Amino acid sequence: MPKKVPEPGFYWHYKHDPEGAINNFAYEVVGIGFHTEDNAREGEEHFLVYRPLYESSVYRASRELGIPCFDNRPLDMWMGTVEKDGKTIPRYVRVTDAATLVELEKIRDTMYP
């Protein structure tokens, strides 16, 4: 089992621009995926299952195929940190502001009915 997992909900990637659109580099975490093979590479046994809240290949695939499509990223990478402007910061940060959550829910519901 993974040692640490994020809560389902909305997150911003560290590249999110707070001065830009509310949904730039915004994502909805929907679950955890487990590799089906015993010989998975180390660090790729578990995946974060999520979808972007901006137009992307996953959004276009969901529309074209008519079924929900998702991105998958190794869980360790999602939970990891990056260097930015000489500082170590989380790769993804949970969105907690109530008004922002309402707006992101509206975007999600429009993009992924």
C-alpha cells in the first residue's frame, strides 16, 4: 500500500499562475491506481489518477471517445517536490478556498458532464 496519498479534490501544479485563469494548471484528483504487474519499476507501483481542468489531450479524448479519460502520474512524483526560484516547494498544492472550489467545480462540470 502507498504510505501517503493526497485527498481527492482540486489541486494546482506549481506552474499555476495566480494572476491567470483560475483553471490554469488546475487538476481534479479522483483516485489512486495500482500497477497490475509484480515487476513494476520502483516508484511506479502506484499512480495518481486525475484530470485537467483546462483543454488538454485528456479533455479532447473524453469528448471524442465519449467516455471519461484521465491522466496518470506515478504517485511518488505527484507527492514530490520541485525546485523553483531557489526554493523547494510541493509539485502540487491542494486548493482550499471555498469560492475557488465552487468555480473549479463549475469548470469541471462543464468540461466533464
